[in-house]
Amino acid sequence: MRRPLQMTLLVLSGIGLLRVSLFTDLYLRYVNEGMRALLIASGALLVLLGVAEAVSYARRRDDDEDTDRDDDEDTDRDDHDGHGHHHSGAPRAAWLLFLPALSLLFYAPPALGAYTASRQPPKAITHEDDFDPLPATSPLPMTLSDFTRRVQQDRTRAIEGRTVRLTGFVTSGKQGDGWTLTRIVISCCAADAQSVKVRIHGTPAPPADSWVAVTGTWHPGGTLGTSSAPAALDARSVEKTDKPVNAYTDALPLTPPR
């Protein structure tokens, strides 16, 4: 690969990483929040390597111009620096590497949402034996995982009759009545994304991918406190809400700074 092309790729890739991780939250579409520092460090390192390579290349070019060489030496130098005519097809293929570099600068991948979630089974909920008493707050803010765990594992049936408030985005239902409230969870990167889902009954489905806060009570079915009980809610109200900062976790929503 020609050295100018190498330098350009290093710098563009580094700037792209810095753009998505340092100045925006677009990096969350690729990896989880804990990897932000590594992305910033990687971007800075790529830029520094590209600049150092450019300085080294410029100095070598200056030295070559100050030295008289015969034709054989010129040919050797051209072959070494990538300016000769005896090249393989590698430089042409290398241009394809510009695509991911440019995408980091000018194009953000679409956010994971209803399209992805509708094609995934629900994420398995971790098992819990002991449950703390539920706070007296009403409606009680809960994550979709905590609500599902209470419905299917809490044999004290503490969730029965309680008014809860769940937040997620809308995935239209294809089976039976109702629609699905969803959160996508990224453990490491977008490739391992999984969906947590709660079925919503009693209200028409808002537009797919819209973020909503749903207030309601558990939708009876099966035996509460066992796996036969559905993770479902009878909605009393559905309110549109902003997409939270921590959109790729199943946590109580954090609001963007004003």
C-alpha cells in the first residue's frame, strides 16, 4: 500500500473514531458505554501515528531530493516508497478501506430498534431467589427485566395489583392482541444485542420505534410467580417520551442534559 494512502487512512480513521466517541454519543450504536475511553484513546493514537508517518515520509523525501542517485538507485527508492510502476493490485484494493473510514466521518448507522427486536426472541432473564419488598411509590418505575422477574419468579406475588411505569420503544405485535414494549441491551457491541420485551394490552400501538412510558398493572395469565405468568401489562396510560441517554441498557431511563 502506498505510504500516502496509509497515512490518510490512519488520520481519517482516527478522526472518525474521535468524532463518534468524543463529540457525540453515536458510538453507542457500535459498543457499550464502558468502551468510550478505549475508542477515544484509539482514535487519538491513530491520528498521532498518521501524523508521525507523514513527518517521517516528508523528511525522507527531502533527503532523497538532496541526494544524487543513479538510475538503479532511483528504481530501488521508487519501489521502496511506492512510487515505482511495479506494483501489485494491493493499492487498488486498499481504496476500499476508505469506506469504513469515511462512514465514521459522514454517516451514522441507523439505531437498533423495532426492526432488530421484532426478529429476536426475548432475552433470558436471570434467576433471583430473594426479592426485597417493593417501594410504596405509585406508579412504581421499573425496568422491563425487573418487571418480568417479579412476574415470573417472585412467589410472594408482590407485583399483583401494583401500578408500575415501564419505559421502552414500541415494537408492533404480530401475534394475538396488544403490542410489545422493548429495550435492547448491548453487553459489548452491537453484534451481541439482545431484546427485553413486555407485552402491552388495552391500548392501540403507537408508531413503531417511538419511545413511550407505559403505566399499568400486570396482565393476569398463568400462575403469578412462575414461568407460566406472561410478562405483560394492562396499560392505563401511554405517554410519548424522549429517547433516554442509556437507550441500549435495560435501566431506568436517564434523560439527556438540557
